[in-house]
Amino acid sequence: MLNRLIKAICRLNKEEAGTNGLDTAIILIAFVTVAAVFGYAVLSAGLFSAERGKETVYAGLAEAKSNLELSGSVIALGTPTYMFNGFPVEGTANSVMFTLKNGPAGAPIDMTPNGGATQGHNKCVITLTTAEWYDNNVTWYYAPLGADNGNNLLEPGEQFEITIDFGNLGADPHLNPYMNPDLHANDTFTIQVKPNVGSTITIQRKLPAAIDSVMDLH
């Protein structure tokens, strides 16, 4: 009788050991499955982040390679003070000219002028600010200097001379198109050149104490 009881207990322990082993295997498989899913999610997120980071770097490089540079002096043309019916008429600046070039190894920049047939189709915006005047998209033209392939793209090795006529700034809806800023001696003005890509160039100059026909503004 005792022998039978001992054998029954042994058989019960064997069955429980088999059950415990099966439970452990199921739990292990569940852990491996969860870890695999979690690892895939982490890996996918990492790849996505790396791709977005690469796009950001490329965008930053494109911005850095699309920088305009001021080349040389800023020249203003003016009408000196003159006498009219025995009274002096104060001289005024009539236009300003400056030369732009592309940065070293830079990307081409669209310099379609805001004037003539392309009025309002420009991607490079030029603004003019004085003590009493602001125009956020003035009329301007360019003339290529030296080597040029005939299109409106400012490419490495090319230089464009920009001209802004103070008497023809365009019909800005915020301003009277028939007025002009009337820049006189000692007046300060600011020009901002804003290409569609790349950084903005800010040019701030002060007119001399006496208006001349040609003035090199330092």
C-alpha cells in the first residue's frame, strides 16, 4: 500500500514538472515576441529619424550654398543742388546700383527682375526702407557684368549689377506709386535683398553731406 502511494506521488511530481516546463516555454516565447516587436519599432523609429536628419542636413547645405554676396561698392546717382528762378533746389538721389555675386561653389539663384515683362514674377524680393518710407517689393533691374550665359540665374562666376530707380519703385498697394522717397543729403536708407533660398543681404548706406551726380557710398 505504501509503495503504491509513493509511486502515485512520483507520478504527480513528474506531471507538474512537465506543466511548469510548458508554462516557462510559453512565457519565454511571449517575451521574445514582444522584444522582437519592440525592437522593430525602435529600429523603424531610428531609421525614420536618421532619414529626417539627413533631409535637414541637405536642406541646410542647400541654404548655405545659395548665398548672395555684395561685390564692390554701392553707387548712387543724383541731381546736385541747382538754382531755379533764383532759389536753390535741394539735390536728391535718383537711383542706386550695386553688384551681387554667388557664393563660392554656390547653387544658382533666380534673379528674375521685378520690372518690365516680369513685373510681379520675381522670386528675389528687394525692399527699400528710409526714415519715412517703406516698400516691400520695389521695381528693380539687373545687367550682367562679364561672363554670362543669358538666363536669369545668378551662377558661380557671374555678377549682376542691380539698379533701383527711386523715381520708379512700382505700384506698391501701401504707397502712392507716383511718389518717391526723396532722398537728400545725409539721409540714410536700407536695402534688403531676399532671394528665394539662402540668406538675406542687408545694405545700409548714408548719403554724403552734398549730393553729387555720382556718389560712392561706403
